[in-house]
Amino acid sequence: MSTSDERRRNTRVHFEATIDLSSGKKIFSGCKTQDLSLKGVFIHNVVDLQEGDICDLILHLSGGTDINLSMKGVVQRITNTGVGVHFTETDLDSFSHLRKIIYYNSENPDIIDESY
């Protein structure tokens, strides 16, 4: 396994949350995430998009308080179960929350700083 594969595996965490995705006139609300990293997310049940499509994302975190993370991204991978989106832009607050999610759900949180 190459170093990039290992890094991806170590920094991508299984994380189920609700996410909204919009790309042009296409809107997908209430979709579920499968996994998440500092650089992207895999989203179930998103169809009719193409690799390279630009999208806006809102990740809904629930718990003691409801928090919404806003990101912009590009569709990088399409499967028969959903799409992988690479983040191209994240505001500072959203990135901070995203980093904490990855840190607390990672098997090896120390590698997070090395991969970004």
C-alpha cells in the first residue's frame, strides 16, 4: 500500500451525519454521509451529478446544540451508492469543527496534522 493510500485511510473517518448538497439547479437535502476527512466527504444517494461538478455543502451536526458546517467542493468520485466530494473551500469555523470531528473519530489522531 502506498503512503498516500495509508494517509487517506488514517485520516478518513466513518462519520454518519445529515448533509445537504446543491449543484446548479440540483438540490439534495437530508442525505447521509458515510465518511469524512479534512479534504472531503462521501455522500449516499446523490445521483445525476458528474465528476467535476461544483457544489455547495451544509453538514448538519446535532447534539447539545445544532451546528451547520459550510463547505464548497467538487465531485471527485461517483459510485452506484453516492458521490465523493473534495472540499475546495471551508470557512474557518467550519474547518475548526471538521478538524475536531476527525480528531475525535480517528484511530490515529496524531497523523491529522501531517496530512493537511
